[in-house]
Amino acid sequence: MEYTKLGNTGIDVSKICMGCMSFGSAQSGFHDWTLGEDESRVIIKRALDLGINFFDTANCYSYGSSEEILGRALKDYGNRDELVVATKVFIKMKDTPNGQGLSRKAIMQEIDNSLERLGMDYVDLYIIHRWDYNTPIEETMEALHDVVKSGKARYIGASAMYAWQFQKALHVAEMNGWTKFVSMQNHYNLIYREEEREMMPLCLDQKIASTPYSPLASGRLSRGIGADTKRSKTDDIQKYKYGSTEKEDQGIINRVAEIAEKRGVTRSQLALAWLLHKPPVVSPIIGATKIEHLEDSVGAVGISLSVEEIAYLEELYVPHGVIGALPPPAK
């Protein structure tokens, strides 16, 4: 494994991040393709053995059971001082007036809930999962600053929003002397590159790390569009993200397969290697439901692509609708 700095910080993270949305109770009502605790622990242990020190979960993943499973496994198998653990806040956790969002009340409540489930005194990275149109950004940023100053989080990050929103949050923190975001967990892969228009240049200019989610486009870059898996049959989110552009994306997917075969690597490794050539990307977030998925992804680290190969992979891309950032609520 290779390691790199998380943006403009001194902390070192593995160049592959273990995403934990796949771990959790299938009976939670979140996703029915998730792995139970015994299967999840095997993958988490293997990730540690492979040198991965960066783990990303969220309070909403299987409504808390992902955090619980991750926390117990890391306690049994890992060295907390060397681990970088991220979790998130925003998505609805309960059907009550204050059961979601980025108000001061919600943030203070959810960081404590997450720490309890993880069995930890702090998380290394606390991420706002989306932009909250119903809470002033000043309230959110001051609350996040207080979470850091209380010792419950070392750093803060953001995920999936418009660049103007991210810049506004950075400006508010700068003006008030509050803690600033060090990372952006954005939707970015070979068949979804809209982030290159504004978000990636902003992160590069501000020395903010990009930790892309869906780096393999929910498996489309690793298996192709027609491959059947339990997730592909039941995951409506991936259909929402990529279903309307299958025809446009097919040419890119074919080129991934073509170059991967020539290079003697897998499609997944090639797609992840492309991401690792795109600053400010530091650590794509990979999900795994099988050991071989994890081991395959780690094999992407160190693969060098030529300028010509990168251009060939990118050539057929056409503009896509924005997927990830939430639109403003209807008036």
C-alpha cells in the first residue's frame, strides 16, 4: 500500500479508502444487499492486512449498524492510533422534526450517537453528507468547529454539493476563524466527470483532498452494463445515477476493457488508476462485498498510465446531468 497526505493536512491516508456502505443489517431497511457482521469483519480484517488505514462510513448506513460493525472490527483487529476513520451526518435517522439535517442540534446529537456506535472517543474526519438548504451555513460551520474543538473529530469534510456551496462554506469558516473543510467526497469516475468543471479546480486551488465515491460507477466500469449482481438488480440508486446515459457511457466502458486487456490488469484497476492520476484525488472510496473485490482494488495503486492512454479513455465523454448535489427544494 502507498500513503499520501489528506489534502493540506499532516495526516497520512492509504491511497485506497475502504467504504463501509456494504456493511450492515440487511433488515435495517437501508439496502437489502448489505453484508452481515461476520462477512463484513472478514473484509475489514483483510483491508487492514493489505495496509488500508482509511475507513469511511456514515450514520445512515444501515441506520447505524455499519458504524457498529466497523467499530467492533477495528477494535479487535486494528491499532486505533494508526487508523483514519470517517463518518457522516445529514441524512434522516428518525421520523422526528430534528431527526436529520445540519442544525447545531442535529450535529451535536449525531456525533455523540456515531461515537457511541463506533465505540470510539473521536473520529478523524467528520463529513457533512449533503448541503442543508434549511439551516444557515454559519450555524453548521460553527457547530462543526465546536465538534473539532471538543476533541470529538480531528478534521471536517464535505460531500456531494455544488462548488458555489462548498466555496461559501469555506468562506464563512475563513471569515469567522472556524475550522475549514479538508476534504470533498464527490461523485467522480470515468463515466461521470461533471466535477471537473468547477469542484475539482476549486479543491486543487484550496489544497483540499478529493476522496471520490462511486469510483467504479456502481460496477459498470468493472463488469460492464449488462452484468447481473444482487446489487445491480435491487439498487435503484445506481439506476438513477447511470441508467439514463447507458448508450453514451458504453464506448468509454469498452475502452476501459480494451486498455485493461492490453495492460494485463483488471477493468477495476484501470478505472481506479485513472482516478489516482487526477489531482486532487488522494483516495477513491471502494466498496466491497467480496474479498477479491478488495484485493483487486488495492492492485490499482502504483499503476502508471501514459498521457495517450488517459486521453483515449476520456475522449468519448459527453456532458451528463448533475448527480449527487441536491437541488434546491421546491418553493
